[in-house]
Amino acid sequence: MLVVSACLVGVNCKYNGENNDNEKVKEFLKDKEYIVVCPEQLGGLTTPRDPSEINIKDGKEVLHGESKVISCKNIDVTDNFIKGARESLKIAQMFNCNKALLKEGSPSCGCNFIYDGTFSGNKISGKGVTAALFNENNIEVFSEKEL
Ligand code: SF4
């Protein structure tokens, strides 16, 4: 069983109220069992919402209190991101998921890269908060870019 970023299969849960509908993802999932989650919605954020970035390093630091997630309007949304990651993990464990197909680059779902916290489009290697929590709980994460 897989857990999948909801935006990748067409759910309009992205920060701007749209989605990241991806044909390759849908083709890959065609014969598989999966459940979708949107960690940012599960963390209590609205849709649409302001985009946010991790300000130091990546999701692992956020989980361990060494970094924060900050919106483009300078609002601290760290608690929402951590809550969303925990709720997503709860769902993944409820359905015995051992793999997660997540949206690359997101401060929640990014598997290999995220944005650097300056809102300038610069990418750095690292994981989003949910991807980091999944990793710490033996759920293998991979992104749509790796299909
Ligand atoms: Fe997609 Fe994840 Fe962002 Fe939700 S939190 S919109 S599932 S990338």
C-alpha cells in the first residue's frame, strides 16, 4: 500500500488552490492500492494559502526544533506543518503503507530537494517535513521525478 501526495492525482489542495495532476503518476498507480493525503491541509492550513518555505536546512531540523517553516508573509506555520506530518503518518500507518510517492520540492512533501527559505526559487537538497517524518518511521519516500 502506498501513500500519495493528493495534489499529484488532481486534488486541488495546492497552496494556490490548484493541483499537480501528473499522468505518469496516475499511470504508475493504475494497478496499485494507495491512499492520498495533503499534509498541509491536515495541518489545518487553508486552501488557497500563502506559500511557505523551511528557513534552515530541511524537514528533519523542523521536526527536531532546529528550524522553522515560514510563510511568504513571515508567519510562522511550523506547528501546522508538524501537525500535518503527524496526521499523514497516522493515516499511512493505519493503512500499513511502507512507501510514499510525494510531490518533489514541497516544504511538506519534497523528497530530494526543497526551496532554500528565501522565496527566490533557489533549490537545496533536503526533505520536506512530512517526507522527513515518513523516513524516520521506515516509510520509503520517492517523488514523481523518480518514476
Ligand atoms: Fe501537494 Fe503535499 Fe503540498 Fe499538499 S502539502 S499540496 S499534497 S505537495
